[in-house]
Amino acid sequence: MITAGDFRNGMTFEYDGSVCQVVEFQHVKPGKGAAFVRTKFKNVITGAVVEKSFNPTEKFEKAMVERKDMEYLYQDGDLYYFMDPETYEQAPLSADQLGDALKFVKENMQVKFCSFKGKVFSVEPPTFVELAVMHTEPGVKGNTATNVTKPATLETGATVTVPMFINDGDMIRVDTRTGEYMERV
């Protein structure tokens, strides 16, 4: 059991029969009255975000979320296939279950399955990935002295903003949490 006073960003707990993850929290102690915890949390299955205030002593059941390494194999229509590297079992997931989690993932990359009581609710890509730039406009001479950026389409089909010196065929590192360009590799 955990109390609302123990909340931290990313912590998972059970609330009203569903699994929730703390997105944002703030301990508030007004000059008059009792302290409370203002919380913004997300239902990990449906994705709905809720803002609610709790008494700091309110108790919740801690949700045990399992994370398992899987390898992305291929896409077949609306299904995406993953393989457990230990047992070689394949698990298909639909595009609805994945959302945009795979926009920076290419075949044979390791990802993490997040599941609660055996039901997979999300797929986490690696934090940083190295991808090839498939198409970007060429840089214009004289535009390279300042922080000018341009859009670039990557080999997975995702679009990121890159500096002017990046060209077609360059390998770049991307932060999958924010979708930002990190560096040229």
C-alpha cells in the first residue's frame, strides 16, 4: 500500500479498479486548512488523464507493472509482431494497442512490453535510436550560421526537426521520449 503523500512522477497505483500512473503531483499546504496532494494521473489502459486532489494519508494499492524485453519483427497489415528473445514465442499487437510507440522503431530492435496482470497496455521503445535520414531539403549556403532547422523524414517514416547541415543518408540519434534530434552519428 502507498499513500498519496508518497506519490512521485511515473509511479503506478490502482484507483477505482484501473491502473493509473502519476503524471504530475504537488503537495499543497495552504495557510488555513488541511494539506492535500494535487495530482494529475493517467489511466494506463485507456490513456485518459484525470486531475484530482487527495488527502496525503489516503491509501492506494501499488500496481505491479511488468516490463519484458521483446524484439520487434515485422508488420503484417494491421498487426505488429514481436518475439520473446528467450522463448522465441511471437506475440502480435494491433495498431490500436500501440498508438505511435513504434514511429522510431525499425525491425529487429529491442522494445519493452509493459503489462498489468498479463494484459499488455503499452510498448516502450529504446530511449535513444540511430536512424538514417531518407529525405530532407538541402541546406542553403549562408543559412548555416544560426540555429536554423528543417524537417527530415527518417527511415521509419517519422519526421523530426534537424539542423541545416544534415543531408540525405546521414545517420542521426533521436530521443524517442521527445522526438528530438540529438546528434549526427
